[in-house]
Amino acid sequence: MDKNFVASLQKGMEVLTCFGRQHNRLTVSEVARLTGGSPASARRSLLTLRALGYLDSDGKRFWLLPKVLLVAHAYLASRPTPSLAQPLLDALSERTRESASLGTLLEDDAIIIARSTARRSLSIGLGIGSRLPAYCSALGRVLLASLPSGEAERRVRAMPRRALTPRTVFEADAVLALVDRCRDEGYAGSDGELELGVRSMAVPVLDRDGATVAGMSIAVRSERMELIEFRDAFLPTLRKASAKLTARLYPG
């Protein structure tokens, strides 16, 4: 390991990021299990983060405080992609009356870095910082398709995969076939795989050399339109928004 690597900082960040919607209040032992560390190490990290004002505790369980938003704000304020994407996502959402997202690949997931929520809200309640499993989300598949085929295969086969709904495609060969299809067609879809009754579609956002820097997606309730109708109605609009973001990110 690099002598400049600070292992204690790594442990602290792992503790901080193990909190979420399903784990909003955690004990020391629960944090140790989620991070794969020892209870003693988890306790030291938790108490340090509490002393710094990132966590609070009742003596048994710990929870996040608003100070953690400073970390997210620093990223959003310092990177051009989310701020340039936001008005385009807002316009896309307003035009289609559906929710639109921008995401990048983070480990085994697609993480949302910008989002505009339509009046037709989805029950999964996504927001900035939400993570979607790459193997079964449209956003994740379009990002996996941006990788070299060997790297995409290695990652898909290594990542945890399970059926989130009866419609989830999760077997490695089937997922890889959909990723290959995305490379050929330039978009990816997911139909009831994350949540029954929700269809999503995603396209890549490219740099000036044609490399994928992010993915842009839109989601619709299945009762509103059939899958083919969804694709025909919204794919051109989604691609146009993606191209506009590329032009804003790389002018000239």
C-alpha cells in the first residue's frame, strides 16, 4: 500500500457512507458489519465523526447530521457537469412530465449526480446521491456499455446480483447481452426490474472524443405508455438533451 495512504481516513469515509435510507440509525456492531471492520475500529470512527459534528448519537445508535451535506455541496459546486445538466434535466422533465436523472458509475452502481423530479413521482424516491444497481438499471447499463467489453464482463460477473422484482434480469450472461445491445443501439432500457410498474431508458453523455462521461435517463409509470411507445416518444428527446449537455460541457 502507498505510504501516503491514510487507512484511518478510509475507515472514516466507509463509516460515513454506510448510512442511508435503509440504515438511517446504526449501532456500533451494525456499522462494523456494514463496513467489514472490527467493532473497536467502527466505534473510534463513529466517535470521531460525532466529535467533528458529522454524526449524533443517543449513546446506542448514531445518525447523520446536516454537516455531511458540505461534502456533497463541495462536489456539486466544484464540478461543471451537475450544474450544466440541471437546466437541461428540468426542461426535459417539464416537457415529458417525467423524472430525469444524470449519473456516473461508482463501483457496482450508478450514482445520481443531478436530477429533476416530475409531478408523477416514483415510489422509489430517488435523489442526488442515490445509487442504482448497475446490472439492472438503464442508467447503469449504459455506463457499463461505455467500458471495454472485457472490463464490463469482469465487473458484471463480480458484482452482487439478485432479482429485485420478478422482472429483474440478473444472470451474468443475460446482463452482458443487454450491455452489448446497448453498445450497438446507443441506449439502454429497464422494464420493471428495479420497481414493478416503472420503465426507464438511458443514453450516454459523450465528450468531444466520443467517450462516455455520464448517463442521462428518464423514467415513466408503465400504465402511462407501453414500452415501444415510451421509446419512440422519448428517446429522440433524451438524445437531444444529452447532445446539448455535451455541447455545454465541451464548447467550441
